[in-house]
Amino acid sequence: MEFTEKEEGLVKESWDVLNKDLPLYSLHFFTQILEIAPAAKGMFSFLRDSEQIPQNNPKLKAHALKVFKMTCEAAIQLREKGEVVVSETTLQYLGSVHLRNGVIDPHFEVVKEALLRTVKKGMGEQWSEEMGNAWTRAYDQLASAIKAEMK
């Protein structure tokens, strides 16, 4: 099924909102990951040695930005090209990092749930199930591309 112009618009619209206060939403995103799966803390080098999620951790913010941005870009590519197109070196890097850190399929589901919770928080009353479905489709395509590189 084709990723529609409306789905792409929903992802872009919500990305624009999140991007206005990325430090807040990146912190919320990681809080959600650790709420869903507390053991995941050890998988992030920038969180391993801290007792709590640091409010001003630049690596945490940078990582959240990459996840949000790549998912948004995945949505745009789905609309324009019918698939997620990430440079081969980027995909190889993502695959090797995820493999090295012991990421398995259920971890991708945790990140997706945290992502959806974060978008929902950011959008407030503008949130809709349709928006969640658009982010889900974009994220799932990106995760599939990373998983393929992990094999």
C-alpha cells in the first residue's frame, strides 16, 4: 500500500512541532524508552554511567534528533520513492551499531512505542490515530532497512 500524501503531511506537520522544542521531546522520548524497557539504558553509551537521564546530555539530544529526523525523512521517501532510501554507508553503520549493541526485534518495538508516545505528547489535541499510523508506517520501513543491514 502506497504511503499517501496525507500521511507524509501528517508526519511532516508533527515533526515541525517536535522540532520547535527538541530538547524537551528528546528527553521525553528517552524517558519513554526507559519506562517501557528499563534495561535498555545499558544499550546507550551516553546513558550507561548515569543514575538518571541527564537533562542536558548533548549525546542524548543528538541521538533523539537522528531518530526523529530519519523517521520523518523515511516518511518523505516512502511518498516520493515508494521505499526508504538511506545511503549505503549510513545503513551499514546503523546495522553494525545496532548489531554490536545487541539490538533485537523487540527493541525496535520499544523505540516505536516511545516515538509514538512522544509524537502524541507533542501534538496534544492535534494527535490522531491517522497520525500515529503514518509515523508507524514510516518507522517500520526505516526499522526494516536497519534490520536487513544487521543480517
